[in-house]
Amino acid sequence: MASEASGIRASRAPRGAAVGPALLLGVVASLAVIGLSRVGALAGWETRAVDAFLFLRAQVRAPEIVLVQIDEDAFRELGERQPLSRRYLADLAEFLIRNGARVVVLDILLQTPTAPEEDEAFVAVARRWAPAGRLVLAQEAVAHEAAEGTRYRLKPHFSSALDGPAGFVNAPIDADGVVRRFDPLLPANGRGFLPSLALATVAAYGGVPSAALAKVLEGGPRAELRLPVSDGSRQPGPAEAVSVNALAMMRWRISYAGPPGTLAAFPAGPLVALARSGQAMAADNPFRDRIVLVGGTFALSRDFYPTPTGFMAGVEVHGNAVHTLLTRRATLPPPWWLNLGVLVFTCLAVALFSLWLRPLVATLASVALVAALAIASYEAYRRGGYWLDFVAPVAAMLLYQQGARIVARRRLRAAFGQYVSPEVMARVLRRGSALAGEMRVVSVLVSDLRGFTTLCERLTPAEVTDAMNEYLTVMVGCILAHRGMVSDFIGDGILAFYGAPLDDAEHAWHAVQTAHEMQAALDALNTRWAREGKLPLAMGIAVNTGPAYAGTIGAPRKRKYAVLGDTVNTTARIEGLNRQLGTRILIGRATLDAVRDRVIVRSRDAVLVKGKAVPVEVFELVGLGTAPAPEAAGRLAEAKA
């Protein structure tokens, strides 16, 4: 047995052998996250990430847009009655257009008639300015089911004379009640599409007549619409072609310019008073050449919505939708291959970090990588309105780490599960272990049977197998009961050790206890076997304490956790002395120093053993003391030193 123990040498698998499984786990994590993303499992996190970007981003200028708010003061002046006075709206729109507003947008539904003279006053203003694209009205889109799916039609105005630019004001609300997106187009009843209020406004601002807009939208998804792009001034910027398909096939994320109050706003009351006084505004007034959106902000309008940047009036939401179309800053995904490449790269990088770096450094490197992706995603959003997905890489990193943790636990169970007690196994899984190898002070136990050859000659192979299985079951139970780890069965011998893979300040005492209990257990077995007419067995045991290499050894296809070194070899040599000295349990000097006040021993002096130039002091274990001495821990520390 000693020759086999001494013949083992530490073997360490090449690092490249572990790269393949780590990368494979990274690819599996990537594919799993792609699947989760496709079914929408990450949508909520992605949405909140963009919300955070909006919150962090500085306010953005929107020089083309001005709001005119019918606030609480104006509503009181109107007698707090709804529908709002049509003459009031007519005077306000007329005043704004005559003072240079390029487009006036009324975010007020005009569905039911009111006083005839007031309705006629508004119709007169609409006939004067709507055909020229200077006045855009709001309408409600009503859904109904058709053979080709859900289609929409616009609720008519109170008067059929109100023809001209118009758009629906329906705003999709997310499951959490927040308005984050808008539909530029909805499929119309019959064929073509209906424009949103924001799209109709931008088209009118760019000089596209309502009839031309309707014709383009009837042309189907392949048609193109030329819309102005913001150039940072009050004037419409250069027109660029936008496909109807791009407007219709996706729900655009609103690029809010900032929190509520970011867009320039003025109260309606003073403007109407100025209009009715007959006075004109200065040529360079705040409405000239701008898009002016008029809407109610009084409480009873109930036109307020949660947004990612705060609670906002509906007219301001539409103003931000107009801003989104003008700047083309809808949060659009980059090419699919870019997001996929970032995801796979992140997973593989985290896999290599975990393989090549220490755990803490690997974790810091992974966090730094994800932080870099988040910063890059924020910059892509801030500069170009693109959503470079970093939520999926974060999910993939967490999934990889969880997978790696599961694999590591399986490796630990494979390395230790058969050889240690459930208690020690739980501690290993909880605290981890240095599988790669380290020098530790351990206590080694070696046992060997006497008379086993004679037993084999007198019994059948089946009977020998039964006897050995019964014997080993009892012996292993003694070892595991005292936090030992069974390293090997070598013939009829057992090699076990204490103090690895986890620290155990009492490993020498636990090893000595095990040796004593093993002999007692064998005595009990022999008594029973004698009653059954079976031959008894004798066993020699040695316990020795000292430094040893503890770690995973073996070939790539067969590996295990073991201890190696002079301490192991010396223990095997000491066990062989039991035959020569006629003893059952021998312990070494270092073991005795660690447990002196807890054991009863008889000195056997120093003995020269094979392979050692210096004689080894050995002691026969006669019995165990009644209680541990308080200074035993100190003596153990001296033994380790």
C-alpha cells in the first residue's frame, strides 16, 4: 500500500482543457437569453432601462414647439363648462395664426354641437386656415374587427365642414399605466392608414397638404412620405423620406425632451384677451414660425398621464410625440446582428474572466464590462436615439454565473460526495474549496487488514465480496462520522485524511477518534461473524499529522481530490510497523503533540522506516481520555508550526 501511495504525483489539467466547457456554457447562456428576449421575458427590464436613460439625460431643446394651455384660470373664465366655448377656440386659433404660428394644433375633441353661433364661428376659422395646412384638428380613432384584423375609423367632427388636416389622439398605455410610445399610423377601415395627430402636424409643418398625405397613406406600406427633420431652428428642416412601413409596423418610443414643463408653454387666457382687444403681437413673437399645440390643462379635463419623466398633460405628450418625429429620435433597435454580437461577446468574455482570473477579480471585470456596455448604450441613445441592448448581456452574465455555480457544485459533489459526510459536503458547497491544490496541515489515517489472504482462500468470491462490503461500510461510517474524507481503497486498505478540503482545528483528534472507533467496530463485527461461523479479521491503523499537498489530481478523464506528500507516505510506513510491534493503532509524534491530554499512549521509541533517513517516533494508542484539554488547540497550532 505504501508503494502505491508514494507513487502518485500531482497532475494538473492544462488550462486549455477547461476553456471549451466554459465557452460552451457561455454560448448556452446566450441562446437561453435570446429565447427569453424573443418571448418578451426581458421587455419590462429593457423598458425600465430606457426610462432610466430618459431620466438621466439632460433636457433637449425643442425650438419648433410651443404649448398654449387652457389652464384653471381660463377654465374659470369659461364658466367651468364643457365642451369648451367654440368661439373661444376660434378666437385663439385665429390670433395665433395671424401672429405667425406656422401650424396651430387643437388637442381638443370637437364631436358634439354646442351653441350654433359659436360652432359657426369656429367653422369659419377652420375653413379659412385648415385647407392651407395651418390648422390641425384632433379626432378619436375607433377600433372594430374586420376580416383582415383590427381596423380603425375616425369619429366625425360636430360638422362635416371641418375637413382638413386631422389626426387621431389615441395614445397606447403600457401595462403599468405609463405612456411611453405612440402609433404614428393605424390601419384604416378599407385600405391605407390613419395618421396620428403628431404625424398630421409634422406633415402640415413640412408643407404636405392633407389631401397629399391621405393619398400617400392609401398607397400601402411601400409608399414614402417626405417629412421635415429638425435643424434646431424655428423653420422646418430639410425633408427626408420615411417609409409608411417604418411608421406603421412599429410603435415608436416617445423621446421626451425632458420632465413636465420642458416645452415652452403660455396660458391661453391672456392671449384670448389680447385677441379680443384687437391688438397684434410683435413680429418676433414666441409663436412665429412654430408649431403651437393648444390643449386643456385644467383638472376637470382629466387629460393627464404618467410618463417616464413625470405626470404630464396630454397636450404636452403630443408635443413630445411631434418632437420625436421631427428629430427622428424614436428609440430604435440597431441591427439584430449587433445586439446578438454584443450578447455573445459578453457571455464569452465573462466565461474567460471566470476561468482565468481570481473570483473577486473576475467579478469586478464582469461588472466593469457590463458598466461599459451600459455607458455605450446610453451614449447611443443620447446621441442617436438607438437602444443598444445591455439588459440581455446582464441577464446572460447572471445566467452564466448561475450555470457556472451549478457546474461547480456538481464538480464538488463529484469530487467529495462519495467520500465525505453530508455535513462536510454541505460546508464545502457553502464555503467552497481550493480544488486547484494547496499545502495544508492534515492528519492522515491508513488502515490495513491482517489475514485477508487466508480469508480469500477459504471463502468463495461472493462471500469475500459480501464480507468486504460489510467491513468497508462500517469503517467508512466511522471515518465520515468524524469529518474525515475517504481518499482511496487500496486492496483491503483504506486511506483517509482530515483537515481538508475544509479547515478543521481538531483534525488530529478526529483522526485518532476514528482509529479507536474503527477497532471497536471491527471487534463488534468479529463477534458477530464468530457466531455465524466466519473467520475473524485483524486490522492495523496508523495516524500521522503534517503538511501535505491537497487538491484535485489525475488525468483529464479521471480526476479526484487527494492528499500527497511525505506525511502520507510516512503514515503508510508507520502502519506497516503494526505487524512488527504487535500493535493495533500507532500514531506519530505530531499527532500526539496535538492530542496529548486526550489520549493514553505507550511509547514505542523511534523506529527507522523504509524511505526515511531519520528514525520516526511512534506511539501505541491504548485508549482515549475522558475530555479534551483546554490547551489542546494551542498544541495543535504548535504541531502545524
